[in-house]
Amino acid sequence: MKTTSYTLLRLALVVIGALMLLLYPLAVIWPSGWAWHDGAPHQSHYFMMIVALYATLGGFLLYASQRPEAHLSLIWFAVVSSVVHAAVMAVQSLGSDHHRGHLWGDVPALVLAAAVLAILVRAAKIGDR
């Protein structure tokens, strides 16, 4: 029997995966919160590389939503890499007036995504033996 936590984990994987696929449009709509360069998002090779990585991870999280218990290492990778990425961006944002908007955009988004996934994996008890 699947628990409410398991169902919420599956939903969170879908929502977070979909949002990762939307990184490029988010940077177009709100560049100061999502893009780390001036100009259109496609004008930065670095940003397009980040978009490619997050779109790939987002697609795999969508796939993992079908059977999270079979994809725990991927889910934990998403959690840990999101926290590490957010920490690096927070430090960089604090060191630059030009990038402070990230403290209200991608930094809290990554921390929130990591926290939601970690809490729901633990609550669903799918990694317990």
C-alpha cells in the first residue's frame, strides 16, 4: 500500500522536474533571479550549459516519479547537488550587488526543492530496510 508521503514524493518529483525543465523561460521572465549574466539567456554559453544539465536532471526526476524507490540515488543526487549549488550561489550573491536577486530566486528555489525531496523520501520510508 502506498502512503500519502509516497504520493506526495511522486508529485514533488513531477513538479520539481518540470520546474527544472523551465529554467530557460524563468531566466527570460526574471533574469535577475535566474540568470547570472547580462543579455538574453542564450547569449551565455555557461548559462546554456546549466540549462542543459538542469533540463536533463528534470527529465530524469520526471521519470523517477513513476517509481521513486527504484531511483533513490538519483533523488539523493538532486538533493545534495541542489544544496551545494545553492550554497555556492548564495556566497557569490552576497559578494556582488549585481547578483543579489538570486537570494530571492534560484538560491531559495534549490534549497526548497532539496528540503521537500529529502523530507518526503524520509517520510515515505522507501530507503529503509
